[in-house]
Amino acid sequence: LGALQAFNAYEPRYVSLDTDDDGPVIESLETALKQYRPKFTYLAPTFQNPTGRTISLDRRQRIAELAQRYNALIVEDDPYCALRYRGNAVPPLKTMAPDHVVYISTLSKVFAPGLRIGFCLAPEPIHRWLVIAKQGVDLHTSTYNQALAAEYLTGNYLESHLPNIIGLYRARQKAMFDALEAFMPEGVTWTRPEGGMFLWVQGPKGLDIDRVYEEGLRRNVAFVPGKYFYANNGQGLETMRLNFTMFDEGTINRAVETLSEVLAENI
Amino acid sequence: LGALQAFNAYEPRYVSLDTDDDGPVIESLETALKQYRPKFTYLAPTFQNPTGRTISLDRRQRIAELAQRYNALIVEDDPYCALRYRGNAVPPLKTMAPDHVVYISTLSKVFAPGLRIGFCLAPEPIHRWLVIAKQGVDLHTSTYNQALAAEYLTGNYLESHLPNIIGLYRARQKAMFDALEAFMPEGVTWTRPEGGMFLWVQGPKGLDIDRVYEEGLRRNVAFVPGKYFYANNGQGLETMRLNFTMFDEGTINRAVETLSEVLAENI
């Protein structure tokens, strides 16, 4: 959603990729690269917002090969990779096709969003333009906040802080999985990400998600309707993004129970 | 220069206005508004960067009338207004045509540039779009820095700090005026702003400013060639922007003497 908002000002033409549980479908990506020669392909390969999905190792290797074969540029948005609660890390696309990937990430999910500190690794010819573009947008990121971040990183505060967040979020994610299992009606499915902040709930065809959203709000339960995460209209109409990091386990349990009731009344 | 860099990403068509010591020439502005119906007119009415010029009260009133008559939008960029060393304040355009002016300013020149805190006053229909655009660009300005700025402003630190900066800069500006008067060769003129951070030096027609710039650098004196402040090429070729806030009076005196020597050798 944030990426779409950032891109929209430049009035781009979007080409959407077909996806499955392992990431973008390779044939769909190859067709897009051949047919449209896009300026870049935007991917969030690890614990993607909104679905929580992670692109598999095998799929990543094939994406990297395609990027090289078609001399295509990939923007790899990777804000959540440090928030892994189970399973093994998968290497970033950047490591597989370093000359074809702009890797971007942030301290917002692991240190503090209020500092607005992000960073990127770009191939040299693109790096030069990014510096010029950054100057045009805001001259530079707050030097004061950069100094704070440098202190935080070099002082090993991140290493000692991360286990705390991970322990906290892991328990909350588990509470959400348990509650979904316990309360959700027939015909509703969800992703089972190994990390990140979100999971993705898919309702049955024809579900009126706006009604579910409004009725949920009336009972103090909010989610983001999945349709807002699509570049083009009319997709993801029966989907919801749930966040599991904001509230404690008891609250999550009650919220999922309430949402399940609302869904049951609307299926 | 910064404004041009910010606008360039959107590939605008620029229409330049004729100006004199009182600001944009009214006929030039009216012709531009009639002929091109620009999306907005960008002005820095007080101690403009780069010239240091201030639009006169009478000229401001006529600009405000034109904006209203042609239902035109003005972006009033006003970062330097608090840095007045002589004379009387002139009211902002925003006060004269509030529905037609987006007023923008910053704490960078009076508190700390490293915080990256700016602010704006916009008519309601535009304000709504600015919020959306801001979200697209960076979600929001650092909340931490906003809290620092709020503390600074509500604690009256700005009021007590401003006289210090003003006293410091006033003396430095005077040192630069005195040195220009003492050392500059025939045929070189400059503006006499009542505030701000810059003044504008105009050399004789045909002056090779790039050579002056390179020779100046070799003798440790830098300025910004004026041509970079124009939207279209081939203008301001014999001009220089001098900053008088960075160094102490002795350094300013020596720098202007050196620059005057370089100019004399190139005229």
C-alpha cells in the first residue's frame, strides 16, 4: 500500500504478477518482462506486507536468473526479514543478482518508526541517481536521527533488543493462529507466515468485505481490506490483512473471536 | 536551486518571470497567468535565495490581486523572514490572498537544518492533497524531531535564540558589504538585502564565471554561480550568489578581497 502511494505520484502503468504460496509465478514474471520491459519489478520477498508470504529459495533463484537474462531491475523491499519466529532465513535476491537488484530496508520495524531511517543497496549507476533524487525530495535524512541510528547500531543495541521483539511478536502470532483455528467459520483460510507482522485472511467468493469491515469497527475490531494492496481495481475483494504485533495475546484472542462472529454472520 | 530540484522529478514546463529590484514584474506575471495558466507560481518574496531581494509591499498587493483575479495558486517559500537585520517586516502574500497562497517555511534557518522540519499553511482543498502527497513521499516527518521542535517552540527557546543569530549574521553581512565596497572592481554590482543569508553579485556582460569560479576555488574562495538558479539555460551567466552567514568577519573580508582580485583579473 505504501509502495503504491509512493509510485502513484509518477502516474506509472502497473503490470500485476500472478502469485502463489511460493511467490510470483515465474511464467507470469517472464511474460511481463518480455512484453512490457518494465522500469522495475517491485517485490517484498520476505514476510511480504500484506500476505506474510515468503518467496521460496528455488523461486528466488529463478527470479534472479530472469532478472539477469532480461537485464531487468528488481526493487527488493525487505523491512521484515529480522522478524523471523520459526524456520530458516532465505538469502535476499540482492545476493543472487547484485547488479540487478536495489535492496531497500528500514530501521522502522526493529528500532523506531518515528526516526524515519531507511537504507538501500543499489548498483553503482543507479546509486548515483538515487542520491540526486533524494536531494530533490528532502535534501537528506535528518542528520540527528542518523547519528542516533549509528549509535544504536555500532553500540550493539539492536542485537540485544531484537530477541525481545521477536519473543513478543512470536507469542502474539501464535495467539492469532490459535484463535483463527478456534473461531473462524468454514470457508475462511489464512496464510501461516514464519515471521513479519501480518497474515492474510481469505474469505469465500462473494463475501462483502466492506460490510464485514464496518460491522467489525462497530465492535472495535479493525483490519485492512486486502483490495487496497492491489495496483488494479477489482482484486482481492474477499481478503483481509490482519496485524498481530500491536496487541497482547488476550486482546488478539478476543478480536479474532469477534471478527469470526462477524464473518460467520456475513457468509 | 532546491526548488528546481524538487520540481524537476515531475518534468514540469517552466515559465520564467521578468524581475526587478521590487520583485516579479507585474506585466510579466499577468501575461504568464493568462497565457499558460500555470499549476502554480513559485515565489520566495522575502530575502530570496539567491538574490536576497524582497518583494515590495506595493508589488505584493498587486501580485495578490492578480492571484485572485486569475484564480491562480502561489507557493510562497519563506524560510528567511525571521532573519531581518534592518528595516521593517513586510507582510507575507499569504495574508493578502489567503485562499490563493500555499505558505511554506522551515525551522532549518532558525533552529537546526539537521532536524528536517518544515511546515506549510495551505487552503483547505489543497491541504487535503498535501497530506496524501506527504504520506506517499515519506509517510510523515520524524515524530521524534517534531517533538523536539514542539518543545523548542513552546519553551520560547526560539525567541531567546533568534537575537543571537540575528546579531551574528548582521555583523557578517556588514563585513561583506564593507569588503565589497572596498575591494570590488568597477563594473561589478551587488544587491543590498535587509536580511537573509545571501547577496547577489552581478559582473559585467561577457564575464567568464566558470573561470572565476575555478580560480576562486584554487585560492580557497567558493560561491555558487548564479546560472544554476535559473529554470532555463543561458540566464544569469555573469552572476554569483555569495553567502555571508558561514564565516566570521575577518574571513569574509579576506574572501571578498581574494574574489575581487580574481574578478579584476578576468574583466
